[in-house]
Amino acid sequence: MVQLKNVSKVYDNGTVALKDISLSIGKGEFVFIVGASGAGKSTFLKMIIAEEKPTSGEVLVNDYSINKIKRREIPYLRRTMGIVFQDFRLINKMTVYENVAFVMRVTGASPKSIKKRVPYVLGLVGLLHKAKCKPNELSGGEQQRVGLARALVNNPSMIVADEPTGNIDPKLTYEIIELLSEINRRGTTVVMVTHEHELIRQFRHRVVVIDDGYLIADDENNSVPDDTPEFYDYTAEYKYSMNKFGPDSIADSGKEGDR
């Protein structure tokens, strides 16, 4: 579904965001993308949704070549995925129902299909009883669940989530990740950027670590021990392990990224 082959990205101001990254994400995977601020995570996501193109290398997403994609094709690519933002991006004048239905309307869905699909998705995220509420009448966690419903309503093959728990109460964070995990169990690929290492330890999905533009680790089995501290620095530990012992010391399933 997602494939990066020797991808580098250099912005016009000279900033090197990604450096010779090769990575594949298959159908039905749940992948955490981890790294410090400025590591290259945002550029990685922007390439997946065709906001940016690589300077060199090749990016393929859901059978689209990001290198060659035309502007008029980008909306069709994005219809194959649902995007969940950190800042919700709900339309305040619309109700919960209308916010979700709007996504279907812009893709030309029929009123009959909207009437059937929207209540189903709101029920899936536990918000059917809030369908007539406006966003300002909801908690942060509820607003993010609306964002998740909106991402799901067109039945995408992949969810791309950019720090989806960054603006909600920590107590509600697990609720959002549980929902994403359940969606993943139903067959939808999930790619999620996060800095919350406790989530990574708890949910045990594949972990990809980006540091200074390099892919420095890819742990398919999330083999971090249960007694790992809540604010464990994955990047520092991976770098230490590779520098001292080599890539095989990270985990039997880990892979060292091209550098």
C-alpha cells in the first residue's frame, strides 16, 4: 500500500528532511511512526497524502506514483485514505452528523447512501447520540472521534493519523487508539505519527523510528519490554544499540534503515 524506495527530500531553503529512506507498509498493518520534533515524520506523512514530492527516489501509495501524480489526481488518491488531524478541523457551524456527511457529499455520494452510512459510522465511534450537537458542545475526545468518523465514512483502505491524541486529555488517548486498533482489526491499514511512547509500549504495533531524516529502526514486533518507562526515549535507545552493538541488537525482527 505504501512503498518508499531510496527517498530523500530537500526543501527549497536547503533543509534536508528525509535521507535515503526505504520502507514498505503492507495491507492491514498498524504502524507507529516515531521521532523527535524535526526528525522528518511530518514530511513522511505529507508524501503519503501527496502534499510533497520526493527530491529523489520513488514513493508509491495505493497504486499511485507520488513522483508522477497530477494535481487533478490527488483528490482521487485521498479518497482511498482517511486523514485524522491533531487539531480536529471540524466545521463549527455544522452538526456532528453534517460534518461527517459533508465528506461523502463532496465525493458525490447519493443522499440514500449518506443516510445509511453516517449513522453507522457514528455508532462505530460511539457518537450516534451526539449527531445533532455542534463541535463546541463536545469534549476534545469527542471531537477527535468525530474526526475519526469523518476519516472512516468513505470506507478507506488506509487511515493516516497525524498525532491524533496530541490535543486531548491523556485519559481519552487510549480510547482513540483502541478505536484505531479495532478499525485495524477489521482490515484497514493504519499509519500513525505519535510522540507518546507509553502508547507504543501498550499497544504493541510495528514501530518505525525516524531521526534526523534517517530511518534508524523498524521493529515489526514492537519488542520493547513491558517494564519500559513511560517516557522512554526510543530514538536514543535505538541509536545507542546500533552504535555499540550493531543493528541485530535492537530486536531479532528489527531492520536498520539505509543511511
